[in-house]
Amino acid sequence: HVLVATHLNVQPGECIKVKGKIFPEAKRFAVNVGKDSGNLMLHFNPRFDSHGDVNVIVCNSMEDGRWGTEEREADFPFQQGDKTEICISFDTTELTVKLAGDKEITFPNRLGLENIEYLSVDGDFAIKAIKFS
Ligand SMILES: CCCO[C@@H]1O[C@H](CO)[C@@H](O[C@@H]2O[C@H](CO)[C@H](O)[C@H](OCc3cn(Cc4cccc(C#CCN)c4)nn3)[C@H]2O)[C@H](O)[C@H]1NC(C)=O
């Protein structure tokens, strides 16, 4: 992991902002939020070239260590080597990921968690700042 933050208490409507730079030769990176590493409301996984996916954002959830059903997003507002910022917020029904260029992705809140305690960032990404607002 590049970063793991635990014992958070992010409430619905609040925003987790992750700012950083994508490696020039990035294959993939991931931002995970949820209760802990085995219970993720959202695994947000942009793939530049990974698992046979090219320039696809794969989103999924994980419950008790088991992956849910993936959702793939064709919009891919990421470039290798670029700085980027994503903002994750949620309510009881869905998560919203605000991306560069006013792009937005939603994902169902399958676990029905009422707060986010866990954040991790993995992969080919250099974190500049994490902001909770
Ligand atoms: C077609 C039949 C088969 O279907 C495939 O089956 C695979 C296995 O289930 C799925 O792949 C899994 O997909 C899951 C989401 O669902 C997860 O992303 C999981 O990765 C977890 C994971 C996290 N980390 C840490 C980390 C994170 C980010 C960067 C790095 C790095 C680096 C230095 N370059 C490391 N390592 N592994 C992935 O393996 C494929 O999508 C799926 N494909 C389709 C089309 O369906």
C-alpha cells in the first residue's frame, strides 16, 4: 500500500479528497474506502494496462474479503504522468466519485455502511495530499 488510514469517521455528505501524481509508466492504481481492508464500500481502480483492461476504471465492493460484481466505466479522465484529484463522498444509497473535468461516477453503497473508517491508496500513484472536508 501507498497509504492506509484507519479509525476515520467520514460521515455521509463529507468528501475524501485524494490529490497526487500518476506515475509516467502507471499500469494501475486503486483508492479503497470502507470499514476495513476486507469490507470496502468502494475499490476504485483505474487501469491503464492491467488484467487485460486498457484505460478502464473498474469499481467494485468487497464484503468479508469477497469481491462483489465489478462495474466498468468507459470514461477515463486519467493520463499517465498527470496530476489528478478525486473526491469520494457517499450517502446510504450510493457513493459518488468526482473526477477531473467535472466527470462523476456513482457506485451503489452495497454494504449500507453509515460511515467510512478506512482509506487505502495502492499502486502507481504518488500522493500529494489527502483532505477530508
Ligand atoms: C474474465 C474472467 C476473470 O475476470 C477477472 O478476474 C480478476 C480477478 O478477480 C479481476 O481482477 C481483480 O479485480 C478486483 C476488482 O474487482 C481487484 O481490482 C483485484 O485486484 C486487487 C488487488 C489490489 N492490489 C493492490 C494494488 C492495487 C492497485 C495497484 C497495485 C499495483 C501495482 C504496481 N503496478 C496493487 N493488488 N491486487 C483484481 O485482481 C478482473 O478485473 C476480472 N476481469 C474481468 C473482465 O472481469
